[in-house]
Amino acid sequence: MKQAARLKDPQTEERQLYWRLLVAYLFMVLMLLLLVARFVWLQVFQYEHFTTLAQNNSISLVPVQPNRGLIVDRNGIELARNYASYTLELTPDKIDNLDATIRALGRIVTITPRDLKRFQKFQSESKDFEPVPLRLKMDDIEAARVAANLWRFPGVEVKARLYRDYPYKELTSHVLGYIGRIGPRDKERMAEDENAANYRGATHIGKLGLEAVYEGELHGQNGFEEIETDSAGRAVRSLRRTAPVHGNTLQLALDIHLQDVADKLFGARRGALVAIDPQNGGVLALLSKPSFDPNLFIDGIDSQSWQSLNEDWQRPLINRAIRGMYPPGSTFKPFMGMAALHAGAIGPNEVRPAPGYFTLPGSSHQFRDSNPRGNGSANLARAIAVSSDTFFYKLAWDMGIDRIHPLLAQFGLGSRTGIDLDGEAVGVLPSKEWKARRFAGPRYRNEHRRWLPADVVSIGIGQGFNAYTPLQMANATAVLANNGRAFHPHLVQSITDARNGRTRLIEAAPYKQLPFRQQHYDYIKQGMQAVMQPGGTGARLGQGLQYSMAGKTGTAQVVQIKQGAKYNAGALAEQHRDHSWFIAFAPVEQPKIAVAVIVENAGFGAAAAAPITRALFDYYLTGKLPDDIRSQLETFPPSVTGKQDASVAH
Amino acid sequence: MQVSLIKRLSRTIMDPLDGWLLALLAGVFVLSMVALFSASNQSWAKIDNKLVYTVLSLIIMWLLARLSPQTVMHMALPLYATGILLLVGVELFGITVNGSTRWLNIGIARIQPSEIMKIALPMMLAWYFQKYETTLNWRHYVVAAVLIVIPGLLILKQPDLGTATLVMGAGFFALYFAGLSWKVIIGGGITFLASLPVVWNLMHDYQRKRVLTLIDPMEDPLGAGYHIIQSMIAIGSGGVWGKGWLAGSQTHLDYIPERTTDFIFAVYSEEFGLAGNLLLLALYLGIISRCLLITARAPTLYGRLLAGAITLSFFVYVFVNMGMVAGILPVVGVPLPFFSYGGTATVSLAIGLGMLMGIGKLQRR
């Protein structure tokens, strides 16, 4: 064929290719020139037109902010709420003389130096054409006064805004956390999550606590309003509006009255308290003392307040309930007892000696009992009731760490409980692997890493490497109380959808059943009940109980005592004194509440932590409350004596 | 010693790459980083991401440029066949998003097989024409047309008009350089124009809306026309010298849609004006010129066809994206090459240019 023959000739072929390349090139250059022509048209000839359009961009899409979801306690009392107020906002771009304008505004409403400092900070973080708040929370009169003068100040606006408020301040800070102004890091995270559109126009975001964990539920969905504006940028009419979807309401399992009572029972002491409903894992109270006022953080904390909170030696910003790790002391013994029964290391009612000290075969080192004279002999239940150390030294020694570790891990010790708060500590449930890992660094030698036979002995009484958070201890107690039906502890009980009012439950069923035998639960509970009865370490606090109560005292050593030395609380500096622990649940037959309490540097468990627990149980189960506590309360719980009004103040 | 080592090392790295192309791409890259920083509201996270995928693209480009075109050519048939199989897979088990079925879940990730076809189809055609170079007749053009239409129809069915056009366009460019008769090209063009009413009837509503919007964006200023109007305002108000970096009010008041990806050129144009546009266009023209020079010098038919198709496709991306942002073409999701934010598009463009550089290495003396 003619065509085929032509193609075979390399010279013709080459010429044809060059010709086609040239055509293609000319075509492309032509098209690019077309683009250039278009740009010249838009940017030179139509420049004025588009500049006017850009300046008065006549249609603006204004985001409509959703209302942040409320947080209420189990009885519907608002713990985090919104209230409307006015802000005075300035758009620096539209103001000729910013200083003069601020001075003039200062004659109409009060502008404190703090307002001014905050304004400068916000201004440095935003662009010149973004409105920046100068005064927050103006009342109606102030807002009206500014509004009447607005014509004098182009670029100044009064906006209605919803503010977040935590009415119970210190009482709820470690639970709720707080929201704060959206910072550069929040913006980056939003960009990564492709979530920025939903925060357009938003000023605040959850930073800590439930406010941060449930940000996705609380924030809601942006709405949009399309507004036609005049050449001065004032809204003329609304063209279309897509309503925002407000944030969902969180209902907590937490009882704010109980939280309040617990707080007042602590008084000025440091420590933490966690109360859990064993039947469903709901957290009834979660306290970390001392605390702070979360309202300070919402619109940026001033440096002075921040410094005093951050540098306070009592560390009020640390959530001790989920981040504090303490050796559990003797509160560890009931769980240790469960493990020993399950492993067959001891039988129920098997009687063993409980002397004043314990020595390892072939060693002279004395592991002393807290009772120097010993407790004669005892079965497991009595060993728990009198808190015999030597009994449990021997038990731990007989079992060995390899058998202890997996059984105690069943109670969630040494792992995160999965509570709906960020930053929960893991704690330490020691094992051979843990020790090897813990001392893996070059600073340690092999003898540090190797598991020593003696290591297991002090672990048996909750000292040594053991370290758990109060939340872990409360959770373990709740699981024990509920015969091994385990829930993840959770603060939020249900979420009510703002769109349809439907309510979702957070955790409706236990996620696992522990492998222990029912008769073992019963036996250990009997031992814990005996703690509260004559002869037990908590006997004084078991007097006059109107319900059945099981508990265990504990003392966490802060300082290691030298061999042969005697512990003398008086001689030690306060910060070196032992921590006072108590775990308990009640009623024993059908537990409604399980608690772990630690009071820092307060000595024996029976001295500080146990009285708090007893008073708390009395209140929760019978409504009884000492008068001196009642008079301090910030909330007004319904009273059994009928003196107080049953309604609730916000 | 050390100096010579560095010299040798830099020669090993630079040798497969084309210096001119690399320099021009670097220019585009710098401008795109400047625009991205502004468009993303100064997000360092996006800058970091872009750096990461750009380095990745460079490595891929380098690896492909090192391979001999002969080696790459042998992958044409398997790649094309795989692409077709995956497209059939999409048809059968694809994931549907917004009414179009474009993605396939292969366990570890979602892939969009139509993207593969953008390079696989011109490779396949180049290989095919090279194989029958000496006996070429009209039947081969018919087979080539079938090779183009099969993936084209499969992608159209998803439906994805934009990608289908780009894939078929890439195939057509290979045919064009293979010497498709002018009569057929012109005849085909006329047939296409005549069939437009039929195409209109086959179009989906959203596609028709885009075309209508193009003809008169003011028709529906808040709906379909909104994006085009706002991006034209951005470009127009940029003027000759632009409003200055980070000072584009259209950009920062959120008037520009998709401003880090498909519409990033509007951001750039608002802040750097006509001067900036001409600079960027000059860089792109430079890239296209250099690519065509490589095409002209390629020693084999395969090289010429593939390089030519890659070059023209590259041009089409540039033209379609800028035309869309400037309001003379309908809104189709085509990113501006090496300028828009997005790793997938950049990597696939780098694959094309890497192959082109490989072809450029084997120039006729």
C-alpha cells in the first residue's frame, strides 16, 4: 500500500513527525496565548470591576455557629452550660487609627488593661481582616450604649455570642476539662482531619477532659447564611440559610451532689477519690484534690493565674485520679487473695501462722509486719481483716510472680481502664518482662534487670514495684464487688442527639466476665466485710452501719525505711509521710457503689481515707450528712430531714 | 579525593535527569509552595506533606529516568491489561461515592484504576505501533482506536467524564504522532461537533449544570456559578501586580473553593497578579518546549509516541485547570500539574516525566 510504503522511508517519516510536532507546538502556544488574553481581560480591563466586587463582595457566606452541647449530671443538673452575652469586635483592616478608636470606645464602655492585653494577643494571632474581640461579656446596657454609637466607628461590631460556663468550677474541672480559643495547633489538626470547614467562624474547641474527648459530639454542625451586603459591608438581607445542627447533650453517670459531698469531706487535703457504680461501670464521682477553676481557661488564662497554678507545689492541674500512680499498699490484698485462691496456693479457711516478720530461706533480711508482734495465726479472710503482712509475704513467695501477674491483670491492674478521659496512666503490675524492660537502658546493668526472688515478697502486700491509679483501684474494686462482671468505667452515661432527641447509652453490657469462682468472691468479700467489724483494721468506722459494707485499708509507703529503723510519722516531713488508702463497696449483697480513696501524706488508711468513705456511703445510701459538711456544700442535695428545699440551684 | 567523590555522586544522581526540565520544575515547585502556604492559611502541616510527596515523586522520577525505555516498554502490555481488568473490577465491585463508582478497595488501600490508564494507554499504543512499525497500515489504526475506546467507555460508565476525556485524549495524541491521517482527524472533529446534541442528552444533570454555568455564571450566583464567580473575582481583583503574598482577601475570607487543590491558581493569581501568571505560564511553556524537543530527538517510534503523548497530556492539564479557574472551561476536577496540593496527582505526573527523561537520555546524535 502507498501509505505503508511512505512510512517505511525514514526521511519522510522524520519530516512528517517534525511537521506534526510543529503543528502541536503552535496549537499549544496559541491556546496559552488565549489564556494570557483571558488574564489580561480579567486583570487589566476588568480590574476595576472585580476590585469593587472583591471589596464589597456582595454575597458573603457567613457561618452560623451551632450551640455547644450541654453536659448534665445523672439527675439532669447542668455542669457545663452556655449563656448569651455580647462581644465588642474590631476588624483592624477597616479601622484607620486603631489606638484612637480603642481610646474612644474606652469612654463608652470600660476596657481594662487585661482586655487590652488580650486584644493584642488575639490580634497578633489573626489576620487584619478578621474581627478580633476587644471586650467580652458585655451586659445589655453596655451593648446598647456601644450600639448607639456604632455609626462613629467603622469596623467595630457588637456581636451576640454564646459563652461557656462551668457553674461548679473546681468541683468539676478534672472531669469536664474546659474549652479554649482555637490555637495554631488546633488549626493544624483540623486541616489534617479535613475538619476545618465545620469550624469556620468557630472560636473555641474542647481542650481537656470530657470537653476534649467528646468534642465531636459537643460541637455540632456549622450552618451557613448567605447574606447580601452593601458597599459598606453591612448586611442588607439574608438570601438563604442552612440551620446549624446543635451539639449533642452529654448526660453523665456522675452525681454532682455526691461529688460535692466527697469534695467537702476531703477539705483542704490532697488526694483523689473515684466512685463507680459496680452494676454498670458508671463513674459516680471523680475527684482530684486540689483542683482549679476551669472558667479561667476559656478565653485565655492570664499569665499570673497560670503561673500560680503551674508552679503550685500541690500540682492542682494534675488529675491524680487518672494520672497519679501510687503503690496500693494493703488495699492490694483482697485481689492478691483472689489470685491465691484461684491458683490453689491456699484453701479457704486454711490456717497459717502470721508472725511479726518473714525471712527468706538462707537470708537474714527481715520483711517486717506492720504489727511488730504479729497476728498469731490466721486464715485468708482473717489475714485480710487484720491486714497481716507476713501472711501475704509468704503467699506471694509461694506463688511466684509468674502466677501472680496474669491473675491480677484480670482486674485491670497495670493497664488503662478505658475511661472516657485522655491521659490515663498505665500503672505498673510488675512482671519479669516488665522489670527487664524498665531497666533496659544503658544506665542499668544486668543485675538490675534480673528478677530477684525477694522482689515478689513486698509485691504481695502492695508495695515494691506496684503502682496504680486511684481509678484502677476503684475499677478493680467495682469488678470484685460485681462478681467479675467487668465494665469499662465511663463518665458519660448517655448522649442525646440534638437532631432527633434520641438517646444512646454508652456502655450497656459488661465487656468481659472474669474467670474466678463465685465461692472465692464470696469468701474474699467476707474478709473485706470483717475489716469493718470488731478486730478488723477498719472496725472503728464500721460502727453503727445501717447497711452492709466491705472495705480494705491501705498505707502506701512514700519513703523506704531502712532495715531496723522505725517508722515515725512525726519525724518525717509532711511530703514524706505515707499515703492513706481505702477501697470499699456497699451494700455487700447488691453493691451500689464502689470506691477507692487516697489521701496523700495522711498516714494509715483507717486514719483519713476510710472516714471519708464511710461518710460518703452514709450520704449515698441513707442520705445522712454531718451538719458541718452540709453547711459547706455548693450544691443543695434533696435532704432527708426535709429542712432543705428539694429543688436544685444552678 | 573528597571533591571527586562528591562530583561522582552528584553525577550519578544527576545523570539520568534532564537538567532543563528539573530547573523548570523547581521553579514551578517554589511558586507552588509560596501559593500553598497562603492558601492553607499558613499550615506547616500541609507544607511538610507537600515536601514529603515531592521528594517521593523525585525519587520515582529518578528511578524511571534511570530505566532504559526498552525495559519500560515491556511493561506496557501487562500494565494496560491490568488496568482494563481493574476497570472491569470497578464496574463489578467498585466503591460508590457521590453517585460515581471510581474506586476499588484492594485491602490495604483504595485505588482509582482510571488514573493508571492515563499512562498505561499511551504506553500501550506506543508499544503497539513500534511493534508493527514496518508494516503499518490502516487496520492498525482501527485496532488502536479500539484500544482507546475500551477504557474510555469503562471510565465514562463510572461516570467520570473528566478522566475519560483525559485518558482518551492521551491515546489520541499517540495516534496523532503515529501519523493518523489529517482527513480522519478533521472528519472526526466534525462528527464530534455534530454529535454534541446527542452527548448533551446522555449527560448527567450535574454535568449539564456545569456547562450551563460556564455559559452564564451569573444565572445562578449562589449555586453552581458561585465558585467560578468567586475565582474570577479573585483573579480580576489581583490586577497587574497582585495584592501581595498572604494579602488576598478573596483567599483569606474563604471565598475561593478548593483553594489548596483545584483552585489554587486563583489564590496565586490574586496575590501575584498578571505578572505572576505570565511567569508561571512561561515556566509551563518552557517545560512543554523542552518535552517536545526530547520527543523530536527520540530515536525510536515508541519513544516519540510516548513522549509526545505525555507532553500533550501535560499541556492539557495546565490548560484545562487554568481555563476552568479563569472561567473559560467547565469545572472538571483536574489539578494544576506540580502546583495543586495532592500527592497522587504529583506522583502520577512524575511517573510520566520520569519516563520522558528516560527517553530523552537515548537521543540521536
